[in-house]
Amino acid sequence: MDRRTFLKAGAGVAAIGASGGASAPALSQGAAARTLRFVPQANLANFDPIWGTQYVVRNAAVLVWDTLYGFDERLQPQRQMVEGEETSSDGKTWTFKLREGLRFHDNEPVRARDVVASINRWMPRDPMGQLLRAINVELSAVDDRTFRWVLSAPFPKMTMALGKNATPMCFIMPERIASRFDSFTQINEYVGSGPMRFVRNEWVPGARSVFQKFDQYVPRNEPASWLAGGKRMMVDRIEWVIMPDPATASAALQNGEIDWWENPITDLVPVLRRNRNILVDIADPLGNIGSFRMNHLHAPFNNLKVRQAVMTALSQDDYMGAVVGNDPALRKTLGGFFTPDTPLYTEEGGEMLKMANLERGRQLLRESGYNNEPVICVVAQDQPITKAQGDVTADLLKRLGMNVDFVATDWGTVGQRRAMKNPPNQGGWSMFHTWHAGADAINPVVYNAVRANGDGAWFGWPNIPAVEAEVPNWLAANNLAEERAAIGRLNRAAVENVVYCPTGFFLSYQAWRRNVTGITKGPIPFAWGVSKS
Amino acid sequence: MFAYVVRRVLATIPVMAVVALFVFSLLYIAPGDPAAVIAGDQATPDDVERIRASLGLDRPYLVRFGAWVFDILRGDLGVSIFTNLPVSLMIKQRLEPTLSLMVVTLILAVSIAVPMGVIAAARVGTFIDKLVMGFAVLGFSVPVFVVGYLLAYIFALELEWLPVQGYTPFSNGFFPWMENLILPAIALGSVYIALIARITRASMLEVLQQDYIRTARAKGAGLRSILFLHALKNAAVPIVTVIGIGIALLIGGAVVTESVFAIPGLGRLTVDAILRRDYPVIQGVVLLFSFTYVLVNLIIDILYTLFDPRIRY
């Protein structure tokens, strides 16, 4: 019994006498051990993983909705709700069979028509879904457990598309919900197919979200591995406690008021490590890629040599020092655009990324004919990662000899302004900072930021046919060697033409109380297999 | 008096209308886009545009304002862009923690600050007076969040007497409710205590110079009776005024305090809504705060008549 419990007990005895038993009934130790209190990275402000594609929504959604396939820790899609699949000899027809015993949280069975409706709702929002939609001939339920997808062209990456962990994931919802709300309208009923139920009446957006174990969920027999295998819940209840202030979360973890904190800031990690009741480890081995994007439509960054000057001069060490400090375990210098230590990572043609040569950058800038046009550098100050990167960039551009107009603002404003195609001096922008989850940077279809298809590309709108030419080559590749060859060429073209500037690869920590076991490293805080004593 | 109250209540209608127009217009011209936040960082510009259209954010100013006013007149504050929940429900969910925090802070502050100010005035120039004024300066100077962190460190982490964060509803019992409010109320109340103590002292000093106090002393009245029966009531008008003004201070301070102590109150709801550009929530909360402030002023005006019978409306 700790001091506070003892004092509370004393106060409780006094309270019973004073108030005639006005104090709350104590939570039994067993009940406390079956409730996992978790501090997520952000507030769960909405709960429709198709409509709102923020990571925090995806992370909550994996508890509530299951998927047909799921990525394992080797980034390979494995069957999840699907029992098996068959592909026609021409690769254009896929027939899937669902596992037996799948149920929604309203106790209705999961039927093939639910899957069809869910896929139809997911496709318009997802890059891989959009590719499938473009070649869709017919997606239909054959019987309650079987559905067939006829395509006009082969799509070898089908299971990857249906099982990927990049947002939006293809979650399976009841047909009555998935068909009632289009992809751009938010659902208002949360009937899941996964291991936990969402307790809507306890949801206080910005403060708390509660998930209750769904007893009728049938996990697979294989051991859990990220989104694949048996999702066995070892706790009955998970409470997401939103804490906007990291110092408060740190104190609450130390005080035993929470069990698991998804993303402690680097500054507080030494304090947590000193506490013998707390464990700290890397959260997601796939990490994040820091970045700034330049506007390819307007001067000065519509000039390739100017973009090359900036990329040549930037030092990833400077950026990563500002973002995660000097801990070498948390950072890597990138020679390519994709996530390090994943199958498609390559440094082919990536020399410029690691150059960090200010003098060479200045020379390229002189050769570019840069005419002192202002660089409108829009930096969100309310996001520590973007703020740190923005400060480094402003200094870099000044040392290069560029005319920097530093616009300090918040993330909401950056979100609006970066969508504007106007010239920078008419409300537009020249550059903004962000970062990409490593899990989203493992192939060129889910990785919007590396695409260079002009108006269809991500903000900055790069138009580089040499990059785009390799995307279908990767899609059509039949083996890893072919995939890697296509990605090597893509990486070279993306670096030479400076699609955007990666500022380095960084990892972050997670922290939890020692009485919590089963926490794994992964791109999502996987709660299955996690228990508390 | 009744006619005055009715007049004042009716006067709140144009005030609220101006506030509503101002808030709506300010949000309309403010930069930021909720559709971009909803769509997430991986969304394409087309996705953002479609979400904007589905939320009706692409409609002209007058159309949006007209629809909002129409809803307000029907008592409907609208639906949050993000959560899809009615704004009135979101406010209801957050009302109790903020009200609890403010009430406890108010009681704590008044019960500490008024005696402090009275004692300082009675012992003017002495060590006690200097101590009270020193505390007041400290209360004004140290930001609420610093006091909050300090209290949490000492009483939660080191002594393990109280929780660091959170809120327990009153329905779970008085003590669990109070346990979560003690530290935030002290943190939030520190500025408020300083303000009320200073005003009480100044007001009391002025009253204590009056002839009737000298008369009371001459008649042999005891110090306690002079201070609390004769002087304090006459010094009360400025004190009550400051307590009223301080409600605005509390509303502002609650935003910080609720963040530091992770209390799910209206302050945090407001900040979250502003950061995400959740317009219906911002509009609803600001209207509520404005109405509260107008109401508090009305109550203060009515209280004047209780403390000073010369005041008549």
C-alpha cells in the first residue's frame, strides 16, 4: 500500500463518519488490473477512420474494426478476417472467403455484403483503393461468406491494399452503416467487427474514450504480429485519457495514474528512466521521416537548380538534432525517400541527400539565376516537430543567401494555406514542414508525398514523369527484385528533381508502468496481448 | 428592483447578438481550415475540397450566418464538425468540471483572501501586513501553470497525497470529487487570492479612517466586531466588484489550469476547438462564456444593494 492509498483509506474512514458514507466505492484491485489506462498521441476528436484519416483515429479504429488482411511485423499482409482467397489465371478475378464466426458488435454476423459495402466506402479515400476503383468491373457478394472482385486488369498488390496499415485502412463495418454514409460523410454509429467495443456514451472528445472487450470476437489461432494473427485482449477495458500537457502525462505515469504513454517527449525521457517503476523503449521501429516541401508551381522553387541548392546544403544532422536531440538511437541520415530497414529502402541516386555542402549549395543557387524572390516559409509553431524543422530551415536559407519570409502560424492555418495554388505573394506559400510516418513510406502508392503527378500530387504539386513512370512498374512487379529495381529508379529521379526534401529519419519513445506486459514496438500501439498485473 | 432585473435581462439580448455577430465574423475571416485537419496529412487537395463541401464550409458568409442564427433562435447550438456530436451535449459533458473548479476556487479564494486583506489592513505597516502584501505580489507574479506544476510535484509526486490529474464527478462522492480539485483550485486561485486580498486591504484601510469607526472604538467595540461587522460591510462594494471581475480571470485561468491538471472542462474544449477550427463549438462556448459574464455582472449589481442600502435601481 503506498502512502496515498493509506491516506485515502484514512480519509475514507473519516469521510464515512462525517458524511454518512458519501465517498465513492473503491475500485477492486482485480477491476483495476483489467483496465488499461493509456495516453494516446492526440485527442480522438472523431471516430470515423474513413472520413477522418488522422493517425489517432486509425489507432483507435484498429481496436474496434477488423480488416480482411493485416500487416505483420515483416510488413507482409496476412489473412485476418479472410479464411482464403483464389485468383483466376489471368489475375483479374479474386474470390475471397470469410472466416467462420465473425460477428459485429451488435451480434449480427459479418456477411460478404458488409465487406462489399465497406470496400466501396473505403476505395475513394485511399490511394491503393483508387487504383482498384479505376480497374473495378464488379465487386459483389456471392453468398454470406464469399465475395468476388472482377477487375479489368491484374492487381498483384491486392492483399497489400486490403491489409496495409497506412491510413485509411480498409475496415469492415456493417452494410447498413457503410452504404448509408459516403466516404466524405461522417458515420454516427460505431458498430465494430474487432476485439473491442467503442463505448459511445463514455466518450468525451478531448478528454476520454473507452473501449470494452467484445467477448464474441473470435481471434485467429496464430500468434499476434502487428495487425495479423490472434488479437487476444488480456484486459477488459481500455481507457484513453487525453493529456495535452506532456509534463502532466509524465507525472501521472510516475504516480501510477496511467499505465502506458504512447509518445513521451524526448526531454522527459531521462526523468521517466530514473523511475524504477517505468520502462521506456522505442515505440515504432518504422519511425518517421521529417520533411519540408517546396512549391513547384512558383518562384523560386519552380527552378530545379534552386531546389537542388537547398537539398545540397541541408544537413540532416542539424534537423534531427533539433527534432530529437543528440540521442543516436533516435535518428538516422537518409539517402533515399523510403523508410530505412524496410524492403524497398534504397539509396540509389541519393548522394545529394547526404551532401550537407553549404558552399556547393551557394554555387548552385548562383547558377540558378535566383533573383532574391521571397521564400514564404510557413511554419506551424504548435507542433514541436515542425517548429524545430522550421527554425533550422530559416537559418539554412539565410546562410544560403535566400530572402526568407518566415510565417509563424498554427497547424490549422498551414493545413489551409498549403492547399492554395496562388503565388506566394498572393496568399500562397513557398515551403512548409511536416513529417511522414515510416509505415506510410514503404511503397510509392501509399506514400503520397513522393508522388510527382502534377495537379494530382500532394501539396507542392511536383510534376516529374520519371518518378511517376516507376509507380506502375512497381505495381506490376512480380517479385521483390523487380520491385526494388523500380523503386531504385524512382528514388534517383525523386532526388535529382527534388520532389521534396527529407530532413532525416527519427524514432520516438513510448513509456509504460512495469506492471504492464506485452507491449510491442510497432507503427500502432497494439493493445492485444497487453496485460496488467 | 424587479423592473430593473427585467430590463437588465432584456438588455442581454442585444449584447449577445453583438457577441454572436462578432464571433461568427471573426471565425469566418480567421485563417485555418477544419477540412484540412479532418482529412489528415496524407489527404490530397481534392479530398480536402470534398470534405469542405460536405461540411458546407464553401457556402457564402451570409448563408452560413443566417443558418447559424436560425438554429440559435431555435435553441440549437449546432453539431461539432469533428465529433458529429451536438455542441450542447459537448458543453454539458464539460460543464460540471469547470463549474466545480470555479466554485471551489471562488470559495477558497474568498475565504482566504478577505480575512487576509482585513488582517493586513488592521495591522497596517506591521510584519503581517508585509507578509500578506508579499504573498499578493507573488500571487500576481507567478504564472498559474508554474504554481500548478509546483503543487503537483510537491503534493502528488513527492508526498503522494493527491492525484496529479483528472476529475471525478461529484456523484462519485464528495471526497473523491474534492481530491481532484484541491491542487487546481489553489493554482487557479493564487492570482485571485492576491487580487481580492489587495483590494480588501485597500478598501478596509479607507473605511477604517471613517468617523463611525472611531466612534465604534470610542464606544468600546471589540476589534473583531469593528473589522467584520462595521468596516467590512462598508468596504464590501469594491470587493464584490473585484470578485465579479475576477470571474473573467477565472474563465481565462481555467483554460491553463484544466490543461495542466488534465481536467476535462470547458477551457480545454475551447482550446481544442480553436486549434481544430471547430466553428460550431467555438461559437457555442463563447456565447456561453459571454452570457455567464453578463449574468455575473447582473448578480454583482444586485448584491450592491444588499451591502449598501443607499444604492437603489
